[in-house]
Amino acid sequence: MQALLFECPTTGRPIDTGIAIDYARLRKVQPVTVHLFCPRCERPHEWKLSEGLISDPPALTPWSACRTQT
């Protein structure tokens, strides 16, 4: 799952909501308005959940079955 982000209308910078979600779940959510206090401009904002953005997934460390012997 990735972080759900919104854009601050004052600064245009992304705001992490602290909500982890994926595309499949986001599509199934009922129409909801999210009210958050923005740490960027220190003002309250509201967005429709459908206006949210999903962050890029964290980089994965490649797994390898090979081991080095000591």
C-alpha cells in the first residue's frame, strides 16, 4: 500500500494524509470529503477522496538466493 496524498491549494505541495491505500481500494471507497490541517500552510483544507493521489511505492531491495561464504 502507498501513502494517500493531497495537494495544498496554497503552496501546491503534496500533503501526506497518513492513510495507506492502494488503487483497488481507493476505487471502492464511497464519496467522502477529507478534512485535514495542512502542515505546509498551517490552514485547514478539505478535499474529496477522489482528488487524492497515491504516492509511488517504496523502492524494493532486490532479493537474491545467492549468498556469499565467509
